[in-house]
Amino acid sequence: MIADLASVSFPALGTTALLCAAEAEGLPAAHEALERELDELDLACSRFRDDSELVRLNASAGSGPVPVSPLLHEAIEVALRAAEDTNGLVDPTVGRTLRLAGYDRRFANVVLRDGSTFRASYGPVPGWRRVRLDPAGRTVTLDGDVELDLGATAKAYAADRIAHAAAKASGTGVLVGLGGDIAVAGPVPDGGWPVRIADDHAAGPDETGPTVAISAGGLATSGTTVRRWLAGETQLHHIVDPRTGRPAQTPWRTVTVAAASCLGANVASTAAVVLGEEAPAWLAARGLPARLVRESGEVEHANGWPEDGS
Amino acid sequence: MHRVRHEPSPRARDAGVARLRRATRFAVLGATALAGAFAGLAAHSVPGHKSRSVAVRTTTRTVRTTTQAATTAAAPAATTSDDATPATTATSPPVTTTVAPVVTSGGS
């Protein structure tokens, strides 16, 4: 039962931020923690703000070690660990090819561009090993051709951070949703946190989709149907296959994964989209519960994910 | 009017110097003994050595505890800088529910 549940949502990080508190009186403190963390994250990790640390870091590629804030250092460290865990399937050095492909501004402005006259180009992905961190000096060194994009990990990592900070600040259980990335922390409502699965995180209440409950960690959905733009006569999407430097050719429309953290769920769901037909075996080897939807709409489940409507 | 100045004899002068040396020696010994006595008295009346050591350990533990708590609050276990922990750690699968959803997970 979720009798005292309270929630607030607002636009943030180019998507929608949602906060649910298991007890209404905990919402203001949790909300304050959410706003603070989002502001700090955007200033550190945005690829589209002239005053962000990441923009300055990318501009200084090839010039040696650059001192960065603890938050950006941690966000890059997380991105590099994700790359290592996935053997490079989720790689933060896709920034340049994403920019050349047309994702060179906030997404709301990408779709406003006349795509019919836009011609995409691509570049090789340098690879995460071309980024070096110095924890002692808190510096980052990018090789000359490296341009970072932290979109595959920063939002999910933020959801984890914020959920834990908000639960601590409010003393109640919280759920944080940033786009399709969901993290929970603190005491769990009876029956868990109910989450609907859909192609689009902004789907209206009438949209269909199974509802599942989670009690810990996180849940994330990666897909190719929402963040799309036109380049000439071709529809492109934002999940780049680092092996080709181009939007991933995948049989999956969406992949949803549950993991011990939202970050882990998002890294796995993104890797699964990139992997294509090999994804179910890859997820099985890691014991990650997942729901995969093919372009045709056919649904597959892995590692204990419940059947739709069961 | 003339003042009459009496020059001491060498023997009397040597005897005076010897008395002065003995007095100085006794004074030094006495001061040392008194310092030791007061130090012992202070040590017994204020038994601080043992409790101070414990206080230092307690302080250290408190700092470590605080640091761990802060780290846990800022970043969940799966996202700390512990290189041995993979980002993609499994958890229990979700369960089907009939409760109305509070959020939608989908592409963004």
C-alpha cells in the first residue's frame, strides 16, 4: 500500500525528473536534495552548456592533464568502469561521432532542425583507454582526438546518487526517475515500487505496458525509438556502437534491465542494444533480469523477469 | 673621612667559596627532588595517559565512520571507486504487480 506517497516532477537534463517519497512529509527535503544534485550534475557533465566543465575538458583534449571537480572526475571514472565492464560496448569517447551525426545541441533543438537538408557524418571512436585519470591530482587527460559524452552513464549514476542522498535527507523511502532511469533507496513501500515499462518514458497514462514492482537498486530502459532525428532521408538514433562509430544496428526496440543499481541497469540495457542478437546470452551470463522488445513488438524475457500480464 | 676596607685572608675566602658550592649543590638536589615529587603527585592525581590513548582511537574511528557514511550516502555500493565491483551487478528480478504505476521506464 502506498497511501502516503507523494511525488513531484519537472524537466531536467533534457528529460523529465520524477521524485516519489514513500511518506509525504519527506518530500520537501528529498526534493531539495534532487534539485541540488541535478544542478551540480548539469554544470559538471553537460555537453551542451558553454559553462560546463565537460565542454572545457573536451576543448582541452591533447593539452595534457586538466584539473576537474570531484563530481566530474567521479562521473568519468564511472563511465570508464562501465566501458571496462562491457569490454567497450558502452564507451564515453563517442562524443565526436555523435556530434558529427547531428546530436550537437540539446535534443529539443536537434529535432527543430530541418533534418531533410542535414547530412550526417561519422568518425571512429577512439576508445576509453585514451582517457587517463589521476585520482591523486584529480586530473583528466584526453588524447587529442577524444571527445567525451557521458550520456550513457551520468544520468543513471545521478539517479543512484540522488536517491541515496534524498532518502538520507528525508528519512523516508524514495524513487528517483530521470527519463527511463529509475533508482530506489531507503525503506520500501509494501509491495515495492510499481513501475510501468513502455517504449517512451513520457508515455501517457493510456499507453499500454506491463507494470512490475522493484524493491532495491535500479531499473533502466534503453531504446532506439524516442531520441531519433532525421539526417537527409535517414532516421538516426543516439545509441552509438563504438565498434562502428555509427548508431547501433539492432533488432531491439527497447531493452529494460533490473540491477543492483540504476547505473548497472542502464549500462547493461545500453550494451544489450549494441550487442543485438547476442544480448540475451550476455545478460544471462551476468544474471541480469531483462525484458527485450524486438522491432516487431515480440517480447523476450531473461533471468526471472516476469511474463507480461502474469 | 676614610673608610677602612678589610681584605679577607685567602683561607677565609676559600672557605666561603666552598660553603657557597655546597649550598648550590643542596639547592639543585632539593629542586630536582621536589620536581620529581610534584610530577609523581600530578601523575597520580590526573591519570590521563590511558584515557587519552583511547580518546585518540575513538576519534579516528569516528572520522572513519563518518567518511564511510558520507560515501555511502553519496554513491551506492555499485558506483564507488572499488575497482573490484562491476557496474553491472545483478539483483532480484522485479515482480508483477496490479498496483497503479508511479513512474514509467522507457526510452528517453
